[in-house]
Amino acid sequence: MIRTQLSSCTTSTACGRVATSLRLTWRSTRSSSLGIWTPNSCTDQGSLSVSAQTTVPVDLAYDAYGSAREKAGSLVILHGLFGSKRNWISLAKAFEKELHRPVYALDLRNHGSSPHAEPMTYSAMADDVLNFCDKHSLSNISLLGHSMGGKVAAAVALHPSLPSGLLSKLIVADIAPSRARLSSEFQAYLEAMHRIESSQLQNKKEAQDILKEIEKDPMVRAFLLTNLASDTPPLKFRIPIDILMGCIPEIGSFPYAPGERLWPGKTLFIKGTKSHYINNKNIPVAEQFFPNMKLESLDAGHWGTYFSCYPPRVRSSSSSTSFSSR
């Protein structure tokens, strides 16, 4: 993660571009009906797990915007590590208003209001998303994921059991479907959050003081503290810190090797120019998985790419075209 000022979306940036891209696709398909590393493995943790030691899909918490009766052409949004469906409230409302299509913002496992469960692998998280789509009878969806959620979205697209007709368009924001070590910043966040819990802190200011040691940006600190279960002492997080700390390698990994799987559908990758998560080394990897991909760039850092883009409304430029590359 590059520490940059969190940006706001304008009508000329990704919010408008994504809306344009999704709207063009939906029009075309309307008439024709997706811390500290410990030596324990990701499946060795169990103290906070509701369904530990299992790969059975969990039922994900979600917020729905728009008519629940219309199932085809929905937009499904997946947040990143430490995020939740709440980060997308404003954008989800804006997309629903602009696109006139149902929008679903999900809480991935071990985040938000969804169950705590192991393993915390991309295959398991993709199974959760497929389970959600099946239970809600969705079809021809556009799947949008940011950061960790982008990897989950990519894993859904590449899933061997992806149902025919489920996924219409894939949008991956500021992450590549590659295998790498989890960024040291994220590991430091987990370590700090573990300190906050184990120190039996009495108020949020004490938690802020611990986070200040490793993160200077007050907006990022505030974002991390949205995971507090309550302000009642001692402070505890609603996300299972022990599970996440035990799964650091899995969160940095990806279930498929280049050339092992591919999805030929329309795919848009969005790169933050002030972020290093999409780069010259992993763009060719993404192209092997998604031969029909296009790449857009935004003047933003990793955090500013999506979750802080809360415009009053999403408009699209009349000159924008679906998947225009720059």
C-alpha cells in the first residue's frame, strides 16, 4: 500500500468509467437473458471459528439495493481485507441509481457480519460467493472486487464449477491474481490490532495511539477501527484477528498458476497510479488468466481506488466507451 491522501471520485474517474462499462454491458444483455506470521497453517486456528476445519460455504451477510425481484444483470461488490459491505454504501446506492440494476454488497467470511470460518483461502471465499449467487438465483452478474475482494472475484471467474450464464463481466480494482507475500503494511496492521485486543484497552484513543506507531494517515486508522465490535471496554474487534494472522500466506497467495485456468469474458482491471499492487511484473500474469482484459489507470493510491470513492452521484462521460484502455 502506498500512503497517499484518500481521493474522491469525480465524474471523469473510475466511478463514471465503471458505471459506463456496466451500463453498456447490461444494455447489450437486457434482451438475452458472477501481523505476525505464526507457523500454524490456515486451518489450524479454531478458537473464534464458527465453522472451523471445513470448506463448506458460509452464508454471507449482504446489503441489497434496488428491486430484489430482478435477478439478471445484478452488480455484486466484494470489499478488501479489513473492509466490509458498509464501505460501499454510498457507491452501491450511486451505482443502483445510475444503472437501474440491483446491487449487492457482500461481507466476505471473517469480515463484517459474516461468519468466522476457516480456511481463509481464495477458493473457500469464491465458494462462498458462488453459494450466495446460487441462493439468490442470480445470473449474468457483473462482479466487482477491490484488493482482496478483487482476488476473490478473479477466483470466482476461474472456478472450475462456475455455472454457465452466471458471470457476465469482471472488474478487479487495484490487485493482480498473482502469488506474492502479503504487504508488510497489512501484517503490521494485524500485529497492532492484536496488541489492541491483548492490552485490554479502555477507549478508542488508546487504540489510536497504538495504530499511530505504524500508520500516519488518520483516515486509514479510522478505517481500521471501523472493525471494533463496540466502544465498550475492553476493546475487541469483530473480525477474528487470530484467524487472519494465521492465514497471512494464504491472503497473499492465489489458487491457480498462470496457464492453469482462464476466463475469456470481458474483464477490466483498474490500477491506482500511486499503488504498486498492479505492476509490470504481474500484468502479464493477469493477461494469461483473462485474455480479454483491459487496463485502466486512476490517479489514486490503493485505498483511494474504490472504498473512499463516495460521489454524490455516478455519472458517465458521453465520450467514455466500454473497456477503453489508457
